[in-house]
Amino acid sequence: MPDSTRHVNVLKLLILGIIFHIVFIASVFDCYFKSPVVHGMTRYGSSSGESKRLVLIVGDGLRADLLFTPNGFSSINSATEVVAPHLRSIVEKRGAFGVSHTRVPTESRPGHVAIIGGMYEDVSAVTKGWKSNPVDFDSVFNQSSHTFSFGSPDILPMFATGATPGKVRSWCYDEEAEDFTKDATTLDTWVLDQLRVLFRNASQDATLNSNLREDKVIFFLHLLGLDTTGHSYRPHSEEYMNNIQVVDEIVRETEKLFSDFYGDGETAFVFTADHGMSKIGNHGDGDPDNTRTPLIAWGKGIRGPLPDSSPSSHDDFSRPWNLEHVLRRDVSQADIAPLMASLIGIDWPVNSVGVLPDVDHTRAGFLNPRGGEEALAHMALANTRVLLEHYRIKHGKLSSTIEFEFSSLQELKQVHVLFYKPFGPLEDMGDSGMPARIRKLASIEQSLREGQWNEVRRQSAQLIDTCLEGLRYLETYDRFLIRSIVIVAYVGWAAYTSIFLLPTLDSPPVVASRKVVANAFTLLTFFGFAMTFWIQNVPWTFYIYVAFPCYFWREFYLQGIPALLRVISQPSFSSRQLFVYGLLVVVSLQSMVAAYTYRYIWSVGFAIIGVLWPYCAWPSSTLSQNWKLALQWALSCLVTAVFPLLPVDKKESLPTILFGGAVMLFIGAAQTWSSDSSPSFKNIKFSMFFQVGLLVATMAVTASSVVSLQAKNGLPPHNQIAAWSILVISSLYPFVFQVQHSSRSKIIALFLSFSVCFVVLSISIEGLFYSAFTCNLLLWIDIEAAVRKKLGTNGSTPKEVRSDGYRFRADDVRIALFFLFFVQVAFFGTGNVASISSFYLEPVYRLVPVFNPFLMAALLIFKIVAPYVILSAVFATLNARLRLPSFSLFLVALTLTDGMTMSFFLNVTDTGSWLEIGQSISFFCITSLLLVWSAGICAAGEYLMGDTLIPAESIRGKKVT
């Protein structure tokens, strides 16, 4: 096969693989996490409120335990016993409190949507931006008469967009004020100052004064300081403690402002947080420190503190708070929205899935209504109607039955799902011919007319639970179908990539009748699914999910099966070897799956490939001739194996950062001095001297920046400019300044290029890992070359040789598994776990001190990419060192990769603890993206090393060994 044709085929495979894996990442959201937003519901709410106005105060990033625990900051000399005395006094003397449990992702946008909208956005919504409101959902702000909001420009505009014009008014500080290197408490005091100005202006503005004094008014105070401080200094720091004290004082001053302005005692207050904060100062995943936030409510319409219940409402989490004499009433975060709506008597957000805590008649809630038990019964019925209406709309999108509306009207629903099976507990028809949900609702209304208030609440609670089960039933209705399609697609991808390994290109042309059968079956399958999807009005992504496996299996049927049968029929084929290598693949891939949870398995993997493999599996002659190389390989693997064993939680350590820089300098200097004195190598030496100089400059600038930031003096502007300049120059240098390198010197040049990144963006040991990982990869090239040279033509391989010169060897499977192992370790070796909150932000402040989530994320991704650049160059060099055509070994790896992806897809869960949910999503997404990286790695390696590797033509026509 001409070399250009081969590259075209491989390029098509790479592009198709990248598109396939990126598209199928969305399948996890279609399968497990669908948007809860539907439209067309009738509104319901409380007929009258308990207070005239509501004040919602959100301490962004506040952990419940650090707010309530006495001596929670005992390691700080200036710490007081009670960090928030005003809020604690409310809990003990005037209000109700508990823990609000958030959902994944624990980010500001979904957290505020749950609090204010009463709904949980699908997990992918966090990617839609913080400021925009791309999903048209309802909120308590939109149902109020007026909402006055103060705070961050990242949160407030989201609720103003789409609301009734003029209803939601916002005051935001400038984005530049969100500077992580400065005192973030000023963001919170700014909010209080603006509230003061608002009330002061009301004395001169009659319209504003009238709006403020209307009923059903909401005030929203978004206090971002804690989140910013937690990111900068971590939640157990003195700065975070001081910020809590500032928030406590703001709450006290806010109460005073409302008392002075209104003086009527008709204000209700709700204090909570959108998410917590992990001990390393991040959030986003399901870590309990991120999901447990405080909830305190007091004021008009809210009960006072109650003695603890029996059994106790407290557990090991809250016992250290010394509040066991007071009842703790926990809620889900979405339950706060119906609580607020009930307090001021507005319609509940139509998309709300929250449950008013007071619906449960067996436990105390948060309200103390004027109407007593009767008012609570009406609220419980309203809660039931809201959720039933939500269910009715979703059921109507699937059902073709005639539905009875609550107003006794009937409507014919459009057919959407063939052979639809309704949710029995709500849809079973009784003797009356009416669905169970209608009969149960009628029973509740009858109890209400008879004045059986507790019975209304009891029946409402039961129907609400059943309705939530019904909503889940409808949301997961298509799950089995999607899972089946996804698994068939991933297996089809593996089968399709195997075509590029099997000797199919020299096969006779495909029989015409066989092609007709394949095309007919493929088209029939695709259009059969497409017609079903069109009838069911499913998302357009479903059509793509079916198109991929149809194409994969068609190609495998036409090309792969004949070639596979021919290989099996050869005398050299060994079913025993096939079983052994198949078992090796399964065990290896599943071990890597387990290593996402148990990081020590990566270290065990290094011990196996570094010690057990050479000393147990190599022929004795190979080991004796290469014992020095084997010893270096073993030591390198064992050193690199240390890093996955180190704790994930790290603190900024300038000495460790500089030590890592010194090790990288040593590696660069060693390569420089080992070069010979030929003219071409003089250019190499000059180039590396320049790169070493950039690294030294980076170490100096980083040391200065770290000292300044730790002293809270901010980031000096000249340091920021210098750091950015060096990072850009160093990263681009090997691509712009062309030098005739050897393969090893080219890899070292790339290593030095990204060493700057591992100084300026490191918090601790990352530079040391980067150095150890690079040395390990360089030795891998020599190890594989030594093993392949000794095996020669004695390895057990099929006789067939593809027309591109590649002959598949069984040992190529092991090399591919090594490659996949290094792909994973490049990500996890620095202490990252499969969690979006495990990436440290402190180093980013040396380049971007002002909050800019996308630029910060880009820098973190750039840091993650750096080891892959080295891996790509090494893998391309290895491919050439073994005298194989380009991408040959990668094609073997590509056939194996999705064994991990399928495992993670099936392990994704949307139930259980939020830690489990968040990790399951992260695991699937990360492994999918890492496998996409595998394609990019090989393509990048061939490009980067193209001028140093053996030309492809030199392989053609030679005996492949």
C-alpha cells in the first residue's frame, strides 16, 4: 500500500474515533441525566403568605461544619470559640436550622438554580455558563412582586434573564473585583453597602419606596467572599474564618437595616449556601464537605427552636457542634424554594421538584403559620398539585391515553412512545375508569373539606413520594434502550478498528451479494430505529448513536469477518495464546478501572512492569545481556510508582517546586553535555542552553510570586507579565526554532519546553513526577527495542503481512497495554483523582489573579497536556525504533481502549451518595477523553518527531522484525 494511502486511512480512523468518543460522552447524560425542564404546567401556590417579604442570604462556598462547630479553627491563635455568634444565637433562640444537602455538580450555578428554582439541572448544565440562562426555568424571583438582588455578576444575571421585565433588579460589582489575591471580604461588604444605599434612596424615590413596601418582595444577598477566600487560602485558614465572621456581621447588620426601614416585624430570613468547600479549597464533586451546607430560617412565619427529637436528629457530623439540645431538620437543596414560596404566599416555580419540609406531619418543619394546621394542610396539597402537574406533562409526552385534568377537562395526548407502559402506582385504572393519581388527589381534597388536616398531610406526603418515583420512572424510561445502543456501539468500534490490524487489504474483493446483504440489513436497521425515534420525538443525538454502530458492524461484516476466519484457519493460530492474551487484556483494563478508585493500583502496575515482567517473563539470555538496562528500568518504575502513593491533598511548597525545577535543570544539562561537538550538535547545545535559561528565569519569577502571594501582597504586575512571557516563549520555542535533533535530544527539548509549565503551575511535587515520568518513558524505548531484537522472528505471530508492511504480533498487545497504562498515569501520577475538584487553583493565581473560570481551566488543562506531549513523542519514537509503519502500535491500543469506557458507562449511577454519583460521572468522562487523547497523542508524536524518525519508505520491502 502506498504510504500516503496508509496515512489517509489512519487519519480517517483517527478523525472518526475522536468524533465517535466525543459524541458518545453525551450518551451518559441522555441515559442518566436528562433536563427536568418541561413547559405547559398549571401554576399552584399558597393562597396567602406568612410574611410580607423575604430576605435570602447565600454564603457562597460555606461549609456547615465550619459555621457551627465551636473551636472549629483551633489551630489559629486568633480564633474565637464561636466563629459566628449572631447566627448561632438565632439557631439556639429564634429560628429553625438544619443541613441543606446539595447535588452534583456542587457549583454555583446549579446550586443557586436548586435554591431559587427548586429544580436540579442536568449535570451538563454547568458547562452552559454561569451568567446566562439558556434553559427557560421558573424561579421564586419570577413569581415575586419585586426582587432586589445584590452580588456577583456571575450569578445575578442568570435569574434576571427571562424574568418579567422590571421585576428582578440587580446590582453587581465589576468582574475585576473578584481578585483571588486580594481581600475577598470587600465583595461581601459591598453587598451590604448597596443595600444601605437602596434603603437610603427610597426616602427620595417615591416609586422605589412603594415597590419596597409591597407584599411578596424578595431580597437576595449573594455573598461570594467565602468562595473566593476558600479557593485562595482553603477553608481551614484564618482568612476563611475571618470571612465567616464578616458574613455573620453582615447578617446582623441586614436584620437591623430591615428593622429600621420597615419596623413591622413582617420579614422572613433564610440563610444558606449553594455548596460547600473541600479541604483543599475546591468544589464541584460529591465530596460530603461540598454537599453539606447550612440552612437557618427565622423571622415572621418561621417557628422557633425545638428540643431535639427521639431518636436524635443529630449524627456524628453534627454532634461536635454542641447543638444537640436543638432539633436539626435537614432538607434537600431544592426544598428551599417551596419553603420561600410558602413564606410570602406566591405561586411555586412550575419546574420545582422540592418538597416543603412541613408536608411530613410526623416531623417538625420550618413554618409557624397563622392558620395553624389548616394552613399546613393547604400547603401540602399545593405541593402535591405542583408535582402531579409536573408528572402529568411528562407522562403526556409519552402516553397516548386520554387524561383527566384537575379541572375535569380532557385532552388527547400525542403519541410519543410505542408500546408505552405507564407508571402503575399513578396510572392504574380503578372501577371508576380514572387514573390512580386522580383518585388519590380527590381523596386528599375530600379530607381537606372534612377538616382532617393531619390526614391531608399524610396522604399528600405519600402521593408526593409516589409522584417523585413516577417522575424518575419517566426520566429513566429509555435507559435500557440507550445502554444497549451504547454497548453495541463501543463493541462495534473495537471490531471496526480490528480491521486495520487484520490482513484484510490483500483479501479478494468483497462478493457483490455479500455487500448487498450488508447494505440492506444496515439500512433496514438504521431506518427502523429512525422511524421509531421520529414517532417518539426523541433528541437528535439518538439518531447519531444508532448510525455509528450500523456503520461499524457493516464494515466488520464485509472486511473483518473474512479476514478473521482466514487467520483462525492458519496452522500457526493458537487458541491457547488467544485465551492467555484475552485474559491479560481483560485483567489489565479492569485493573486500570479499579485504579480510578484505588490509586495504589497504579503503583502496583509499575512494580509489575518494572520488576515482575523483565525478571519473570524475559528469556534468561535477554536478561543477562541487558541486565544494566533492566536494572535502570526497574529503578525508574519504582521511583515513578511512589507518586500515586502520595496523598492527594497537598499544600503549596516552594522548596519542593524549586527542587523539581532543579531536577529538570539537571536532566537538561546532562543532555546538553552528553552531545558531541559536531556543528549540528552545537546548535542543539545552544538551543538547550536557551531553554535551561528560561527554566531558571521561571524558577526565580515563581519564587518571587509565591512569596508575595503568601504574604498577601498580591501578584506584582511585572511578575505576571514575566511569567506569561516566559511560558509562551518556552512553549512555542521548539516548534518555532528548528534544530536538527536526534530523537532523544528532541524529546529532551520538548521536556524542557514544558518544564516551565511544571514550575509556574505547580503546587508541590508535579515537577518531580514530570521528571521521573519522562525518564521512565525514555527507558521504555530502549527496553522494548532490546526485547524485540531478541525475539526476532521467533515470536509467535501470524504469517500474514498487511500490504503496508505491518505484521501483527501477539506481543504488540502487551505494548499497547503499556501505552494505555502510561496514558492513565500521565493524568493520575501527580495526585489527581478522577474528580473535578482535585485540581489546585493556587498556582493559577501566579498568572491569573482575577476570577476567569475559562482561562483558569485552560491553564489547568495545559498543565495536564504537557506529559502527553512527551508520551506522544516517545510512542512515535518507539514505533519507529521497532521499525514499524506509523501508527501500527496505536491501532492495537485503539482496539482495546473502550473496554474501560464500557465498564465506566455501566457503572454510572444517579442514585446513592452524591460522592458516588459525582465520581461515576467523572470516571466515565475522564476515561473517554483520555482515550480521545490517545489518538491525539499518536498524531502529535508523528508530527513532532517526523524529522528525527526513520522514513516510512525505509521500512517498506524489508523483513519486519
